[in-house]
Amino acid sequence: MPPSSPIVLHADQEHGGLRLTVIVLVFVFTILFFTLLNTLWPQIAPPRLVDFAFIIACSSSLGLALVAVWGVEQGLKRVWHSGRVVTLNEDGIVVQDVDAPPFALNWQGNMNQLYWRFTLKGYKRGGRERRVPEKWICLAVQVREGENQVITYTYAAPQKAEELMTRHGRAHFNEIYPANVYAGDGRNRYLSLPSRPAKIPADILAGKDGKQWLAEQRRWVEGFELTNQDFEEFISAVIGHQ
């Protein structure tokens, strides 16, 4: 059933501002830890190891910085949002993007749903997909009512993805194969930079997965990435309205 109170789903946790901040923090924390270790080591180390202060500071500072920044990043994700929001309420779905006016899809309207999935391997990945293990699976859904539509998706480990699909058997995630489209784009898959296909071959669009590929193409531009938990919250509300 639709939620009885608004549920706010913040999309794109790893947004550009956060990623840039993380890169800067890694550099800053590395310098700080190097300076700290290089200063303190001669005072606390056994005499025979004092001469290794510089080597130890160099070898340890980056690892300590990565651990510290990871902790900071987790905290930032909870308070620093991208501004792209999907809200579930009693009336329907409200979509808020940063560069467009908000719009709503009504539970009582003629709401169409399209589900698909693909494994992140067999093609040259870029951007966010490059930071996800290639064995993981992208699960996506497009919900359309009239002229309005919203596409949400998540990246999940194979076991997690299977659990999610099993729990929501009414959502039929049709599998598509990006390698077929990316390899057929006329570019060298291994020498060129990672990029989306310039166009999807006509035979694929005319095939049984054509609707999913059109939606996948829209996902590249307007998709809302959600955490596994939020994505499941989203499709639970959508399926509950069927």
C-alpha cells in the first residue's frame, strides 16, 4: 500500500560535491598524518627504529588518511545531500531535481512500470559504474504517468540483488546486456575512453528489450540512484499500489 506518511528518498549520495571534497580530504589528511608521524615517531620509537621515521611516516600516512576520510565521508552522506529527492506520500510520488521544477505522479492515475537489470561487466565502464565491483548488478525501474516519469536505480551485490528480486516477485526485472550495445557502437572498447554509446542500434530497439533500452538511455541522463534500502522502499510502495 502507499505510505501513510511522507518518505523522503535522497538520491545520488556520491554526488560531485562530495567526491571532490573526499579527494581534497585525502590529500589534506595524508599531509597531516605524515607530519604527525614524522614528528612523533622519533620520540616514541625504540632507538634502533628512530632512523626509519621518514619511511614509516610515508608508508602509513596514506592508509590512515583513507580510513579517516572514509569515516568522514559516511557522516557527510547523512547530512550533505545532492538536492535530488524522490518523496513517497499518500497521493503518489513527488520528484524534485536540482535544475527542473518538481512534478508528481498520482497513485490513482494510470501508472505504468518498467523494470530491468544488468551486470556491470563485459563493457568499458565509466563514472559511478567504474567505482562499483563488476560482478554487481544494476536494478532499475521506470514509473510513468501521463507525460511525467521517474527512473530510480541501485547497484547491489549479486546476493543482495537476488534477495530483493525474490522478495518483490511482482517486479519482473528483465535482463539486458550492455556489452551488446557498447561493443556495437563502432568504437574500440579497450582503447577509447569510457563513454555511453552514441546511439543504440535499431535492431536492439526493435527487439524484445527495446523498451528497457529506451528507459536505460534515459537513466543515463535523468536517473535517480538510491541506496539498496531506499530503492526497495520505492518499489515496495509502487508495487503496493498495483
